[in-house]
Amino acid sequence: MRKFEYFAPQSLQEAIDLLRQRGDGGRPLAGGTDLVAQMREGTLKFPFPSYLVSLRRIPELKGIEFSEGEGLRIGAGVTMAELAASPIIRERFPIIADGAGLVGSIQTMNMATVGATCATLPPRRTQRRRSWPARPRRSSRGPQGDAPCPWRSSSWALVALSWPPLSC
Ligand SMILES: Cc1cc2nc3c(=O)[nH]c(=O)nc-3n(C[C@H](O)[C@H](O)[C@H](O)COP(=O)(O)OP(=O)(O)OC[C@H]3O[C@@H](n4cnc5c(N)ncnc54)[C@H](O)[C@@H]3O)c2cc1C
């Protein structure tokens, strides 16, 4: 595999600053199950990244929250294994837990993140994920702050997916 630089920021803003300052050629890295495999195999659909910014230690991308009043929020960095094992997801949204439990092997589920499955799709296609209860709202952060995902750009990060309370 070709050489690349690797950064492991501790906060979301630090990650965005790195992507902005170092410019085109970089890529956010979550679990790496897709990106690293494609880098190894030479099957990337974009140029080989000159640097990777790991999102794994970023607290803002963690957590699953649910309340009747606020609805559901899943951090982009939540892994498929965390989603499949979450008591609130299993109880309230079993179709999401079941879907997460079908992503590859246990090793893949321990690494693969929720955010990465959506970050590489145009927003209108996010709703086609069969295990989502409805089209999620995508929160993201880029050089201009919190803004809708410019999904073709590499200098932003998907932060969370959320669903408002169902009104039926
Ligand atoms: C054995 C195996 C089985 C698999 N089975 C399935 C399956 O059943 N269903 C399925 O959908 N997928 C499957 N996959 C594909 C892959 O694992 C998933 O799509 C997974 O969700 C990727 O997550 P990741 O965190 O590893 O992403 P990464 O490989 O880290 O990143 C993938 C892409 O998303 C971008 N990205 C990641 N996080 C963010 C973010 N927060 N903001 C902006 N960009 C971001 C990266 O820059 C990169 O371009 C499988 C893969 C393997 C190896």
C-alpha cells in the first residue's frame, strides 16, 4: 500500500480543522472496514488519500439517545455491534438492531460505524436503507460549521443521524 499520513484528533473541531488546513487529498476514517480495504486493494473511487483523519476518539460522534419528546439520535461513530446490542434500540427499534446485526462478521460489526454507511450516500438515498424506520436527519460539521452535508467533499464529518418523535 502507498504511504499516507495518519492523524487521531481528540475532538470534532480538531478533526475539521485538520481536514480544512491540510486541504484536498485527505479523508475521514471511521472503522476502516471499507476505506482501508479499498486502499489495500486499489479499488478506491477517488484518488488515494495522502492523509487520514481518524474519527474514532471523537466523543461528539458517540452515543445513542432516545426520549419520547426528542426522538432518536445515533452518533455517526456508533458501531454496528453497539447498535445491535443497545437495549433502547432492541426494545424500541428492533428492525435497526436486526439490520446492524447482519453487517459482516463480528469483527466487522465491532469496527464498522453507522455514519459511514450514510456519509458516502447522497442524502436522498439514506432513506433507502431498509432497516431505518424513516429517512434520518443528518447532522454534520464542516469548515463552515454545522451545515448540511456536502457529501462529495472530504473536508467534513457526519456527526449524527436523528429521527424526530413519530407523530401518529
Ligand atoms: C466483511 C464485510 C462485510 C460487510 N457487510 C456489509 C453489509 O452487510 N452492509 C453494508 O451496508 N455494508 C457492509 N460492509 C461495508 C462496510 O463495512 C460498511 O459500509 C461500514 O458501515 C463502513 O463503516 P466504517 O466505519 O468501517 O467506514 P470507513 O471504512 O472508515 O469509511 C468509509 C467511508 O466513509 C467515510 N466516512 C466514515 N465516517 C464518516 C463520517 N463520520 N463523516 C464523513 N465521512 C465518513 C470515509 O471517509 C470513507 O470514505 C461490509 C464490509 C466488510 C469488510
